[in-house]
Amino acid sequence: MNSIDLIIFDCDGVLIDSEPLAARTLAEAVTRGGLPMTAYDVLVEFTGKSEPEIRAILETRGLENIEAVFSAWHAEIFATFRRELKVMAGMEDVLRALDVAKCVASNSSVRRLKASLGLLDIWDEFAPHVFSAEMVAAPKPAPDLVQLCLLKMAVTNTRSLLVDDSAAGIMAARAAGVKAIGFVAPSDPRPGRRELLLQAGAQAVAFGTAELHELIGELVHRRQSVQASVGGLGS
């Protein structure tokens, strides 16, 4: 018998390999707007944040013509997604192996979710259970979005699990009483991701989808103790 009835997936950087594309295009748009940033700067500062949060930060730093900058970014990022976006390597295998309910909880807008995840076949693995921070009062790290998932999927927090690549997502899960696994894409250039996600409250951190598949199996089916699974991971 499963000990978990629902797995909640973050989208960007977990289901889809979108973070490098988003970081590159946003850095270019903001730099053209007069505030120089690199793709690495964007990854470090903005991963896991909603667009309204990003806009507010950039406005406080003096970026002018916010609407024009973000309009140009939207056009570029959506075109880039159509050309380059891929499912996170190995994620299709992870999803096919699941025998529990699943949904998406993303700080991205509904429009962006449809223009990214909606381009790929794995959209059908989740639809209509794709939930955006636009649907609640506050984005992750507030628990609102995770709580919406629990409500819509009719599952209790103690029998749910969230997978997220950001501290904000892990904190949202823990605030809602949901177990959480941190995820780090193999191509992620940022140091210290494992430690950051563990500090945010993750029970374990998976590097890539092979480790994620193993960790989900351990937590869902209780084949091994969670503590043993944490101890077996590299850094």
C-alpha cells in the first residue's frame, strides 16, 4: 500500500528544462532595458520567484519602462520555448512509473505554463491539474498554492509529497505540512543547491531524475527509511 497518494511537481527546472532559457532571455531583456544582468545573476536571484516579485525587485533597482521590458521578454521567451524547450532529461520515465495522483504547482503564470509545459506531451500527464500562483493570494513560499493542490486533489497533507528545485517551493510545502524532495538539474551551475534545499526543509535532495525516481519510490512505497536515502546521496 502506498504511503503517499499525491505528488505535487514544480514545473520550471523540474518537469521542464526551462530555467536556462528563461534566465538567458530575461537577462538579455533587462540588460537592453538599462540594468546589466547575466543569465547566472538571474538564476541565482530569481529562481522560484513569481513574475510580480521579479518586477518589484527590478523596479526597486531602477529598471525603467518595466512594461516594455517584460513585453519584449515575453515575446522572446515564448519564441525560445517553441524552438528549444525540452522535458527534463529522464522525467518522462519518472512520470510513467508513478501509480499515484499527480499535479503541478508553479509560481509561473497560467499563460506561461500553457506556453511552456503546454508545448510538450507531458502536459497530458497533468491536465487539468495544473495550478498557478495566479490562482491564490500569495505565491510560494507561502503555503497557499500547495494548499490549493490538496483541496483540488482531495488529498491530505500527510499523504502528499512535493518536488521542487527552489527553496521557496520547499518552504511552501513544509508550511502546508507536506513532505518535500529537493531537485537539482545536472546542468545547474549554482553551487550549494543541496545544502540550500535541505536548509529550506527538504527531506532529501535528488541530483537528476534517476535519483528522483529512487527517492520517490522510497517515500511512496516505504522500501527504505528516508534517513537512509538521504545518507546515500552525494553532494
